[in-house]
Amino acid sequence: MLSAHFLLVLLAASGVRTAPTFFVENASSLLENASDHTPVAMVTVSLSPHTSLIGDPVILNASPVVHPFVLVHRFSHRWDLIITGVPKLDFEVVALYSLTIYAKDSHEATASQTIFVQIEDVNEPPTFTGSLAQEDQVTEIYITEDTAPGTIIYKAAAKDPEDAVLEYFISPESFGFIIDSTGAISTASALDFERGMRSFSLVIKVVDPGGLFATGNLKIFLININNKDPTLACSFFNTENGILRVTSTNSTLHHKVNITLDEEIPIGKMIAMCQAADEDNLGGLTFELETVDNYFAVDKEKGTVVTTTRLDVEKAGFASVLSFSIKACDDDKKCATIPVTTYIHGINDNAPFCDQYLIRYTGKEEIAKDTIIAKLTCHDLDKPPDTVHYAPSSGPVGSGQLFEQVPNADNFIQVTKELDYENPEVVAAGHIYEMMISVFDDLHPSHTVTVTILVEIAPDNDFSPKFQASHYAFSVPETSGAFYKVGQVTAIDEDHPPNCLTYKIINGDIQAVQRFWIDPLSGVIELTSQPDYESVRQYNLTVQAVDCDRAHLRTAVTTVTVDIEDENDEAPVCIPYLYKAVISDDVVAGTNVNGLKLNCHDRDSHDFEMRFEMASGNENLHFQLDPNRGTNTPKLIVKNPFNFESGAELQQQYHLVVHVIDDNLKSGKAVKPKTGTAVIDIYVRRISPSPPPTSSEQRKGLTIVYTAINTYKNSDWYIPFIFTLMAVFFVGLFSWMCFLLWRYGNIKSCSQKLAKDDSKLKPKGMKYVVGDRSQKEKNVITETRNKKLEVLTETTVYETVFDGEAIDPVSGNVYAYNSRTGARKWKVLVEHQEESFGSTYSLSEARPFKESTSLKIPVQQQ
């Protein structure tokens, strides 16, 4: 150092100029975590006498180019190299910096010095990556409660600047989560949302070998899932012989429940009440019933089980043991079930019944002692069947009477002594004995029926019944209802007892549901339901009369004719019921709307008996049915045209309701008319343009301003294109019309010139001839008397042939029409036609040419 200074002094004394010289002091290595403004080295620049630096020394050619160093001027010719902090010193990124310091003096002499800065490694704490790297924030994760133990739910990631091996720790460990050496966090035990904690706050710690660490906060939330079956608890109500007993159980016991119910309990009777619970507490629990029959039902919300059908063990096919299962299910069809077996207990709910409730025994002339005159055969439908008992209740039967029950067989009745027809005692009794036997079961004597026994002592049955007439005829109005008395038939029987007859209809009531009923004793015939004249107009019934002799029955038959009188009981029906049509607003009066015709029919009226009325919807009387009576297919015509331009018309949708009444009778009398309905929907489409709006309208005390908004879009290119085409079309049309007018003017001037020349040659002798209207064309010949015909014009007019006539329904005027094209014109009077004919005439030349040409030219009369 001293030699260098001495050399500089010598050079200065000798007057030799030297380049600047750098002296670097205190240069040493730096720790990677050195703070900002830490001095790195002291740089001194030595200059020749009478020279100075141009600016400050600068750092050039640094390696790497981006470095955190800067030169700070301290004293004259002295600078400090310090740390700026940007970028930070990081041994793992850059371990050695190479800096070249450059300086230039006022004599253009330059000098440079390279400085090497060594960065020393410092052990730095590890850091988390990912979501745990965010300080003062908690990372939240959600897992389902059914996550199996050992399942990895999160992986913590950390890095160490020195790439050292890191260790991971989790706290608290008692929460049931563990972390391995790679940072993977997994469950250590089973989780339960309903019974345990629902969230866990964990601290994750990562440590390097030097003991430096970083921490992160992790919070785990459990998600409730439907992983548990519901539970079901039910109380069952047993009913046996009217005694109530309650049985309770729940689905966790897995028991099958047996209950007993009496038959014939009321429909809707509650037999069970259930409640359900679900630990998942997700709601949506409903009750169901699994059954093979329809005897029971459960309320889906309340869980009450009730009977839905009558329980009758005596019913054919009824099973006395019924099984079903009550279920409580959540939305995911996890269910709790209780199987139930129901035993139906039979009760004594049926009275005994007998094969016969009226037993007749007829003895010819006499009945011997101990003769069995009746055998009572009765049964009980109850299951198990009850014992049937027989006991006399009235009449000469019992101990010491003319009749008694056979010992040990109380359902047999026998005679205790001989009975003779001529016996005064029998004659006094009228030859007939009546007795009654009560039949009842064991448990409920109130269930009692009575069998009547008639014992008759009579001569032989020699006579057959006879009707008073071989044929009966009755008439019934069509509107007659049930129980209407049609008539009565009467028969007589001369045997004893006299007129002991029963009546029944054996033939003629051909319909599936019998229309007639006859009183078996009186012979009165009644209706069971209302007849229909349109279906059947006459019934021919065969009525049979049967006498009382059951051993030797004798019968008689008669015929009964029942005529059904027609009445107006049905309303007209239109097919279809609804008609729809669309018309334009320029339709003329008298036009049939789209050819629309109603099509109506009435089962009990003629088509010409219908009358049609517009009930509603015909605002401004625009429409009319033609004709409105005397037919079943009227047309809908336009009566008044539409006028939307005036503003008086606003409605475009018409909902016409037409009443069809069947009272248009030729006799002029309507008996109970019926009314049907048809609906016609008509939409009037606007064809004529609306009046253009004005920009503004001034009135006294009122200002009306109309605002127009330009809604044109760039995408609507076709609008100006269409307007351009229309403008070109109208310009061409206007040019064509001008050409026609010019041509017409030339032709007219030429014709006038010819007419003038002709009048000069021959002013007299002109002859006017009225054209023939029977031809389809009119020819008028105009010639000059010149030797040479200079101008010849031909015009052909085609006339429409009208081959038909009709009357307009609105105005009543007559018009003619063409049946092929549909063209129409009003028909005018003959004198008007003659006047119109007079306006057209033919001009012919007195001296025709050798070759004359007939031309038809309409010429207007001047």
C-alpha cells in the first residue's frame, strides 16, 4: 500500500499523468439475511494532480445483471458499496456476485476494478405452500361423516430453503386425525355427525432439522349424510269380543307383531298409531304400508293405520289372517319396518236364514195323524256357525195343539190328529191353519227370523187362473220416472182359496236393466227407471199368474203392450261444438265466413224445427246466421262490414255464442223446448292500413304530441333495399303511364284529322247502327272516304258472362254472378240498360270496300 502511494507521489512530482486507481477496503462475505444498507466494502479512487472524476464511479458488467448493490458517496474520492435490499440476498439463488466498478477522469483516463461478493448460507425456517401459506387465515375443508378411518383428507405441503428433510406435527392429536412424514392428514377413527363433534380446529406444524418451524391453521367440518336407518315405534289396538287391548313395539326389537280384530269393525277404525325418528335429522320421513290386500291404509304424514274395507269373515274368498308391514322411510328410501299379522275374529253378526220363509202344505181332502207337514231348513253364516234353534211363536202349534214339533227334531212339524176337509172343526177354521216358528242362534236370540207355515185342507186343484183380458195396452210418457204406475193386470182363480195368485213378468223386458216391475200380489206394473223413446218405443210384456197350489201349479199368461209417448227431452247438439275462422276486415256484407256452416242435430226433433239465436259476442251486429230457422245447417254471413279506419272499430276477436232451440214447429206450438249451444271464434285480420299519425295536434287547452322513435338496426339491411326496389318500380310505372298518355294523344289527334277529312268529302249520308248486345264483342268501323286508309285502330273488349242470379241477404237487391269465376255485378233495370247501350254506337261506311274488315271499337258519345 505504501509503495503504491509512493509511486503515485513520484509520478506526480515528475509531471507524469496516471489513470485513476481504485482501492477496495473491508470487502468481506455477507450473510444471506443481511439487512438493507449493510456496508459491503469501501471504494477509494486515486487521481493524478490537476484531474477530477467525471461523475461518480458506476457498477458495470455485474454478474448476475440484477444485483442488490449500490455505490454511495461518503467523502471526497470515497464511496461505500452497500445493500439496497432489492432483490434480497438469497444463498440458494445467488451465492457469488461479480461487480465491475468503472470510473473516468477529466483527462479521459478510465479505470475499472472487479469486486467479488461472497454470500454465506443461513438456516431459514420452512414455509407452507398452498392454502396453509396464507398467514392469519384458516383453511377450511369439509368431509362426510362416513369417511372411513385411514382416509387421507388433506395434504399439507411445505418447503425448506436449504432443502432439508422436514417433519410434520398435528395438534391436538385427541381429535382423531394423524399426519405422516409427507404431510398427509388422515382420519384415525370413525366420525359421527349426530353423536360427536361436528367441527375440528387443528394446528399443523412443520419443523426443519435446525428447529425452525412454521404453523398453519386447519379447520375440518363434518357433513351430515343419511347413513342411519329411521326408527319406528307403534302402538297396536287389539279388539276381541269388543274388549280393547294395546300392544306396543318398535323396529329395533325386530319382532313380528300379532294382533286380533273383531270382524265388522267400522271402516276408518284406527288399529295402530306409529311414530318415527331419524338420527340424521334430515327430515322427509313418510309412512308406508306393504300389503297384499286393500283392507288397511296408513296416513303418510301422521302414521295412523286405519281400516279401509269391511272385514267380513263370511265373505267369499276372505282370509281370516291378514299380513302387512308398516314402514317409515326417509327420502333415500332407508326404512324401518314392523311386520304385522292380523287375525280376524268372527262374531255373531248374522241372523239365521232359512231356505223357505213361507211353507205351504196342502192336503187333499184329509191329512193323516203324524203327517210331517213342514220341514224347516235354516242355516247360520257365522264362522264358526252357531247352533240354530226352533221355537213356536204363534198359531196352533205346540204341546196339546193340532201341530207339534217332532221330538229330537224340532225343525219338523207334524199333525197330532187326523184332519178332514169336511170336519166341522176344519170348516170353522176355514180349511187353513197358519203358524209361525221363531228361528234364532245361541248367543244372540235377538237375531231371530220367523218362518210361516200354512196348512191348507182343500179339494183337488181343478181350475187354472184366468186373466180378465187376453191383452192389455198402456201408454207411458217418455219423461216418466221410477215408480210410475203403468197399469194393472188382474186374474181370477176359482179354486179354494179363491184368487190366491202371484204375478210376474216372464218375457218382453229385453234390456239389461229391467225397465218394469210388477207387484206379485196386486198385479200393478210400475217403471223402475225412465224410458227412452229414441231407444225403444214399444214393449211387449208377457205376464204370468200362478196359483197357490205348490204341488200342482196352474198358470195363466197375458200380453201387455206398453207404448212410450215421445216428448221433447233432449237438447240439440252441434258437431263440432267449437268453430274457428279467420277473415279479413275488407270482407263485404253478405259474404259467407269461410264457407262456415253449423251442423246440428236433435234426437227427438226434426231438422226443420231448429231456431238459431246469437246469444252473445256479436258486437255491432257484424254477423248473422242465414237462415236462422227451418234448417240444421245455417251459414254464418257478414251482415255489416268492418270499419277500423274510423276508429269506431277496435275489437278483432269475436266469441259468438249461438243458442240452438228446437221450438221452430210448423204448428206454431212449442212444448218444453230445449236449447243447445255452439261456439264460433272469429278473428278479423287487419288488411286496410291504419291512418298515419300526425306529429302534433293543437287544441285549445290540450296539446297532443306524437313521438316517433327510430328503431332501425344495422342488421335490418333489407328495409332500405325494399324501399329502393319500390321506388324503382314506381318510377318505371310512372314512365309507362306517361308513354301510354302520349301514345293515346297521338292516336286521338290522328283520328280527329281523319274524321275531319271524311266530313269534308261527304258530310251527309252518315248512318248510325245500334250494336247487337247478344254478341260477346262490339265492333264499330271507322273509315275515311279517301282512296287510301292511312290509320286503322282495333280495340277488343271482353265481357264477362253472368250465368246466374241471386238475392243479397243484406240489401235485398238482385245481383248476377259467374258460376266459374265467382264474379258478381248488380242487376239494373231494362231502361237503364237501354240507356247504357245508347252510349255505344257503330259507324259503318255507305260504300264498303271490296275487302272490308269488321272491327269492334267502343267510341264514347261526345
